[in-house]
Amino acid sequence: MNAFTRRSLGAALMVFVAALAPAMTRAEVTRVEISSRQDVLGGKAFGTIGAYEKLSGKVYFAVDPNNQRNKIIADIDKAPRNSQGKVEFSADLFILRPKDPSRGNGVLLFDVPNRGRNGGLSALNRAKASADPATEEEFGDGLLMREGYTVVSVGWEFDIPKKKGLVLLDAPVATDNGKPITGWIDPGPWFIPDKLADSYNYASGDFTPSYPPLDLKNPTYRLTERDALVSFPHLVPREDWQFGRVENGQVVTDANWVTMKGGFKPGMVYQLAYESSNPPVAGVGFAAVRDLASAVKYNPDAIVRGKYVYTFGSSQVGRWQRQMVYEGFTVDEQGRKAIDALFIQTGGTGLGSFNERWAQPDELGSYTQTKFPIRYETITDPVTGKRDGLGARIPAGLEPKILEVDTESEYYDRGRVTSLRHISMDGGTDLPDPPNVRIFLLAGAKHASGSWPPAEAAAQQLRIDPLEYRWAQRALLAALDRWVREGVTPPPSLHPMLADRTAVPQNEIKFPNVPGVQWPYHVPGGFRNDMMAGPTAVLPFLVPRADKDGNVISGLRLPEQSVPLGTYGGWAFRSENYGQSDTLVSMAGSYIPFAKTKAEREKTGDPRLSVEERYSSRADYVHRVEEAGKKLVQERYLLQEDVAPIVEAAGQHWDWTMNSTTTQSRK
């Protein structure tokens, strides 16, 4: 590959271009164009690493559709080809790198975008989320910079509307020998209204307008209605709905909206099915990350260099990383290790609609993406007898190190049944970790990290779970890094187990009888989506056991949860105003503060001990938090530098608890 060339676009604009030599027939990154380059925080030095710079631009790819590792990409054989028979595509690129690369730690942390947005700085630097970080607040405490990481984001997702700062993919479009491909989007977009509405913009939120309907008047297109995501759908008569929105009492035709006679009811689930055209070759998003990772490791002329590549991402990207492993994209076209480690946050047991015709990466995958295999090692499916594993396509010796980190939400919510990451698929046996995998539950946490104070939300019955778990993510990254670079065994997995009864069937879970609180006694579990509906498709529903306060007693228990001022739950029910109040809010969590005094709890009938019965004073509480933090440091589940801010925050939590007027429920 030729060296990157440079050409000036003006005094403030530099462009770097990496061009392939014609003889490099197996090269995948053809060039990189950088459109913006600037110092981070005016050249601020991050400890011994020094100053950082921020680069934005575009990376271009050309992949061989006949390469064995690319054949798994759906419709790659139907994508346009260049004169060399390669499939071309491009992606947005964002880089944070030390200005003096020799001071870096040799690791490129691929911050895999979630719907085009980077989350690495927010999670690992405890920073304010930003699509284009530019302020002190948006770089947080600078942990990644102080440790010398080069942070790279490359687009992999095509179905998000372009917007400044988003990191997205420009995917090729599949054709039938040059003719447009058409087909049904079925299942199609679904939505849950929060209020009664005549019209609804379905092509927004978790379903973007990538697949417009071919014929807005087609009588065969379908709209269904059901009580919950797991309920049986009922067909809405075609004459009772249409594509369009109501304006001034009139229906205006609009392909992104639907209007229904009688209106859409709050809390109900509605889903469309219709025809569209021009499916993108979505799976090249996996190749984009793989091939850029390979280039920065093995191409001496790459715009950034490193010895190791780790990927990081949560939720949608957690599932995406699981599928990346399963489809073999941690190994490049030439059979070399491209990805050394994956930090998979809140991916649960799911995969996603990431590599198929009519892919819907933006869709939440609720109750639709739990399939065999769930675990890394190759095992036998107890129902079908098939042998498979997430790592089945990874050659021996090229196994990446993997952290799978989930919250309580993934045990209860959206059919993820996350206990099956560490328990057999029949629900009967604790399973040991594969040698390259560690598995964690962040006890008491909801899907996304929380913050104080625990706010009320109109959509759910109880206060929002405020548990901040970014402290744990920082320590786990440090452990992952030492595992890869130094061969230091990471701390043991922490999660509920059958052996000590910290994992129990959901129908055996017990919670304290707190007046006004709806506990998750009657919620759906999960089922396999690779099988026909029926008894064999139902998966074991095992959840973490809770103590007499309702707090989970297993997993990685941060001081805020193990020295509690209330009950933390990674589940939350919809409020009555939002409809279907026996249904869980996706990815949400609840917080139920303890009463301040014994008299107060006795007055309300709360069986949980009050704050004054637990702690003799503010100082006693803060001291216990500090001791819990120190213990986690010794066990390598917390960084030493994070103990002081956790203790400081604990004092603030105490003050809020003792000085606020709280309510248990807002049904």
C-alpha cells in the first residue's frame, strides 16, 4: 500500500489520502480522507501522554466478494463491483489520538457508534455525551487520554438519517443484475404510543425511513394491534388505516406516518408490513470495522497505528459485537487477528437485524433476537442437536478476549433472559467461563447508567433507578487491557448462580411487601426466535435473587447498591397514564427510597428498615461506602482513583435522601 498523501484544502483543512497499489489485490482500505483536524481542548496535556488531536473524515473500502470471510455478508454477490471485481463502500471516521504517538499505549479503542453516536467518552471518561466532543465537560476526567488510548470510531450503520457529528455507513445497494430488488418488510416497524393519537410518525425513533412503502394505497399492506410485544396481534381492517397524518382535521398523505380510525391507543403495540425496494448490503458494516482494525494494526502507512484493537459498545452495539464474533469478523480477509478484545456492554443474549436483506439495525430486537448459539464455546443445542457457538468461526489461536457486562434489565426485559450467558439452555446447570470470556452482572442497575437524584418520570410508576455503573466499566476496561497486553488474568466473573441460589426461577422470586409498589412477579420471559412457536421455543426464565430490601445480592455490587439508601431494580412498569400498566418499560429501572425514620416507615407500612435504623449518622454511612469501595479496589472491580468521588457522591446521596420529600409510586 502506498503512503498516505496529503493535499491542502486551506490553511485550516488537511486531507490525508491512503491509496492502494494495484498489486495489493487483498487490501481492503483504499483511502482515508480527513476533512477536519484540531487540537483537543486547545492543546491541553493529559498527564504524561501529552496533548491529543481530533480528526474527522471518511474511510473508503473495497472488499473481495469471493473471499471466504466475506461470503457471509448477505447479498454481497448482488452488490455493484468495480473494475477489479471488488465491492466498494465508505464510512464516516472519527479519531482522537495523542499528538505524539510514541507516548500512546499502543491500543486503538474502537468506540463502535450506537445509531451513529459514540459512547466511549461518556462511559469511560464519565463525560457529558456529545457527537463532537469539544469542551472539558465532554472529555470528562480524561481517563482514556491519560492512559494513552487512541479512540477510533468508524460507521457501520446505514439506516440513520445523516446529521452533523454522526458516524455512519454508506452501504452499496443490492440489485438483481442491475434491476431494483423489491420485497416485503415483514416484520416491519412497530411502535407504542404514549397517548391517544389520530396519527403516528412510525418512521422515527427506533425505525428510520430507510424502506419507504412502494404503494401507499396497496390493499395487501397490513397494520396489526396487540396488547404487548408478546401478545397475539390482531389485524386492523385496511379501510380503517392509511399512510398519512392529520392536519387541521384532514389526512395529508405522508409515507412516514400512519393514521387510524378511532386513533392509536396508549400502551398498545402497532406494527406494519409492506413492500419496499433497494435493500442495502448492510453486512459490510462488519467488514468496515474489521478492515480498518486490520489496517491500523498491519499497514505501516495507516493514519493511526497500534499493536492492539479493542471494541467497545453498549445495547444495540453490544448485540452487534456478539454478532461480529459469531460471523467471524474479528479475523481479517488474510486470516489475521483484527480484533484483540471486545467490551460487550448490555448485549444480553441477543444478536440483531444487522446482516440480512431488509436489515433493520435500528430496531430494538425486543423478543426477536434470542437464538442459538448464546455462548462463545461450541456446544450442542439441547432441542435440535445442532452444534454451534459464537466463536465457531474463529480459528484456534485467534480467539479475542471478551467481557460481557449486563445489568438487571437484561435479566427481565425484552426477552433477553441474560442468565443463559452463564447457565445451560435447559436452565439446570451453572456453566464455567470459556477461557477467553468473563461475564458480569451490574447488580441493581438499569440498562443505561443512572445519575442522582432519582427523578420521577411520567412514563413509569416509580422513580428512575439512579445507580451509576460507569465506575465498574472503567475498572473492567483496565482489567481487560492487562489481560490482553500483559497476560494478567482478569478478576473472576460475577453473576448469579444456581449453586448458591443467587439465580432462581422468576416465579420463585420474592420481594418485600412495600405498599404501592408493583414488583416484577408477572412479566414475560424469553423464547427462541430460531424455532417455531411452541413449548420447545420457551427459554428458562432465571433472575437474580433479591434480599429482604428487594436488592440483588449477586453480581458486581457497587457501593451505592451494596450500602443502600433504597431499593434498586433494573425493571420498571408503565404508569397508568401511559397505558398497559402491567407492562415493563423497555430498558428502564426503578428506585424506591427507604423511609428516613422508623416512625415514618411504620406509618406507611414499609417493612424495609429505615435509614436511621441502618446507619448511626451520615459519617457512618459514608464510611461504609468507602470501605465497600476499598474492597472492590482490592478485588480489581474498581479503580483506586474512583473511591474518593464515589465517597463524595455518597454524601450528596445522603443529603438528598434525608432532606427530600419522596413518594413511592405515581401510578
